[in-house]
Amino acid sequence: MHMKDTARNRQFLLFSLLLTILFTCPYWSRDFLAIEMDTFFHLARLQSLGESIRRLDLYPLVFTSQNGYFGYGSPLFYNNIFLWPFALLYALHVPLTICYKLLIEGFTWLSAYTMLHFLYAITNRKRASLLATAIWIFCSYRISDVYVRGALGEVLAMAFLPLFLESAYRLLFTEQPAKIQLALSTSALIMSHNLTFAMAMALLIIFLLVFRDHLTKTKSKDIGKSLLAAFLLTAWFTLPMLEQLYSQKFYLHYYAASMDLQREALTLSQFLQYSISFGVGGYGMAQGSAMTLSPGYLLLCFPFFCKINKQDTFTKFCFFAGLFFTLAPLNLFPWKLLPFLRILQFPWRLETIGCLLLALPCAKGIQYLLQNRKITVFLAVLILGDGMFRLLPACKRTFGITSHTPDTFLTDGKLIDPYYSATYMRTQLAGGDYVPIHSPDFRYYQPTIHTPAGTVLSPISESRLPAYQFTTAEGGEMILPITWYKGYCVYQIQNGAEKAITTTGSAQGLVQCTIMEPGTYVCRYQATPLTKFSFFLSLFSGLCLIYKYRRLNPFAKDHLQIL
């Protein structure tokens, strides 16, 4: 890279670090981690992955210690690849709260850096890009994601959305190579948060339809190749996930079919709420009693100062599409007519895309206002002061844990926030999306083996391990106290050898098998044939992509250094 480019990237790195320190100051102002809507769930992911690493089970597909040791297959649906470095720290006995804070801090820094890179690539204006990035990092929706919702998946995805949008822009409007960047950013979105990826794909389709005149045969092929590469790179996760979704019904299916989007939409007063609030979303709650689910005043106002020339069609698109995705979550929008969008669960998830798109016209608006250095200083103080003020409620939060809190608080169900119902706060499960739909309440279900004669065997002493061993003096159909996911197998142990026995899911979503004769048996989860095939498919695809990258010209390599 040129010396000038190197110096600029260094500045971007330092500014991103500064924004990160300011944004995460509620975490580091004291030894405290607030527990919000989904924080339990994500802390449990981090903890369980760390415990598995300690056992040298480097990437478990089922967390056998979760859900009261009945097991929870969240890794089959929620990719843990970006949690792995921080889970390793936990495995090395770094406190869980510190690991989680470092995770948020790392991806806040990455989010700031990728947005800076995107804005500067489009505007070529450093000061405007810096200030617009600060507005985006401190936008109300993102603050609520981190400090109110505990929506780690969306927070991770936000780090890759700017790369995704930049690569789409480069492929369509320039001759600069961005195929690999689009493939990798799409892959990262898939492995961060499924719903954000789905929204990004919808955005890409709209983008290509609007600018179809720019879509030549060569560019169409390039985009198609990039998306195909993303599919192949993530097949090790997506194909097994689809296999599980089609194997049985989960609570996720119920939520997707029963959500009332109109009810979850925002009132105007909720949308205009300024300071963050620790409530819930939708449900017709009054101002001050619901989460703040909007871009924030600055991200809404600055784009209107943008002077867009007729040739700058991309900024126009970002402005109008950004306003649409931002305002669509209001209850003025006819959500009742769009039942096929229930998979979103909440209309205000669209704010993720709205905030992303508004960042560019926001930078252009700031660029118009930057007449002299005094205005620059004023805007910087305004932006950072606004962000820090809205972070104050997070600093005052009193419900949470410290680095000295025993990890058992994640499982014993004693730590329940008065803001959220005990039903919702199922420890380790959040909403229980990935539990079989007919599962019992595992908090009250006895961990015993049910036999065909109606008798009950003793609890499984090895239930805290990835493998479950038991001995029975009778044969027949048995139901084990293990949450069933496709891949569970039971083996009969005979003379040191193991004989496989087919398992199915019981009516209550537990492992069910037919024992032919008395003896000792072991039940464990193992990768399905499709899972094994998908892994090698992604591995081979990754090696091919590395080979392709090594053959790129020097300019392309420089361009991809951000990745």
C-alpha cells in the first residue's frame, strides 16, 4: 500500500479504538455486566463453548450441560465461530464477564473500522467519514442492541454490513475487484446472525433491481460467483441447520407462525423517544416504558443536509431506502397485510438496515456543513456528547453480575429481572427458540429414564458429560432425559465394542430408542453424514478461495487487506 494510505488506515484504526472506548465505558466504569433480554443466552453460549474447549471438544454441536443438563442444540442454529477466541479466554480462566465485554468491545471496534472504510471509499472525505461513523456507532438502535436487548447476533452482524454494502457498490459501479470481499462479508453475516443475513439479501435484491441498468452480464456473473462462494464457505453450518429445521418442529416455528407484526410495530412516540429505556418492544407501551428503537435524532437529521447531484444515484438510493427501512417499523405501515414476514419476529429489526443506509447520506450531509475547523469541532462535541449522554442510563443499571459472580447464576434461575417476565427469561434459553415444540418445562422435569413397563431408572450419573451412559435390566422402548436433535445415537457396549441403535424424537422432544436386550448403553451426539459432507465441502471451497486470492494482482490484495 502507498505510504499515504498506510497513514490514513492508522488514523482510522486509532479513531475506531477511541469510539470503542467511549461506547463501552459503561462496561469498564465498574466491575459490572448488566443482564438484559438475551444476555443470559449469549453468556451461556460463551460459557458452554469455553467449558467444551477445556475438554478439547473444540466446536461442540450440542451444549450438553445446558438446559438443566438435558442439552441444548443452539450451536446447530447459532454459529459460534466468532465467539471462539473469547471462549478460549474463558477456558483459560478469564472471568466470564470480562470475556463478554471484550467480545462486545472487539466487534464495536471492527464495526467502526469497517464503516469508516466504507464511507471514505464512497465520499473520499476523511473528516465527514469520521463524524458519520461516530453517529452510527452511537445511534439509538445500536445502543439498545448492546445495552438493552443484549442482541449479540445483530451486534456481530453490524461489523460486516458496511463491507457487504461496499462490495456490492464496487461490483456494480466500479471496475475494482470486490468478488472475494462480497463472498467473505456475506459468509460473515451468515455466521453472525441469520435474520440480519436475510435482510441483507433482501437489500441486495432491491439494490440490483433499482440499478439493473448497470448490471452487465459480467457483473451478474461476478455477483453470482460471490454468493455461490459464500454458500460453499458456510455450507458446514447452513446445511446442517436446515437439516435440523426439517427434522422436527421447534419453538422457532411457532414464533414464526404466530407473531403479530402489527402489535410489535412502534408508535410515533416510541420512535421519537430520545434516551435509551429498559423496557420491552412493541405491545403498545407508552413512551418511557419501551425500548428506544430508532436511529436517533442525529442519524435522522444530518442526511437532510445532504446535497445530492443527479449523478450520485447510490447516495440517493441509500437516502430513500434508508428512510423506508427506518420508518417501516411504525404502526402506520400495514404489517397485518404481510404475514409472510413473521420470521422477522419484530418489524423494528429493519432499523439495522435503515441505520446502515442512512450513514452514507449522513456523511454527505456533514461534508456540506464542514465549512471550517470550528464547525468540525462543534459537530464532534455534539456527536460525542449526545452519544455519551444517552449511554448514562446504561452506566446506572443495577441488575447484573460481576466478575466474581458464580457461573451457577446462569443456570439456577434465581437471577430474574423485574423488567422481563420469568417465562421469557428461561435461563440459558432466552425464548427457547431451538427447543422441540412439545418439550416439557425442563426446570420441573425429572432427569430419569422412562421404560416401557412404566418403571424409572436411576438418574444418569454421567449426565454432565458429552456422553450419557446407563445400564438396564430390561429391553423395550425407552425415553432418555436428553433433548433430541438429529444426530443423537445410542450404542450398546459389548466386549469393548459399540453397536449402534437408531434413535428418534419422542412426543416430548426427548431421545427415544428401542433397547433389544439388557446391558450397558451410551448415548452421545455425533455429526450426521450431511454435517460431515458439508464440512469437507466448505474446507475444499476455502482452500480454493485462498488459491484464487494468491493469484490476484497487487491492487486487489491491497484492497482486501481490510478483511
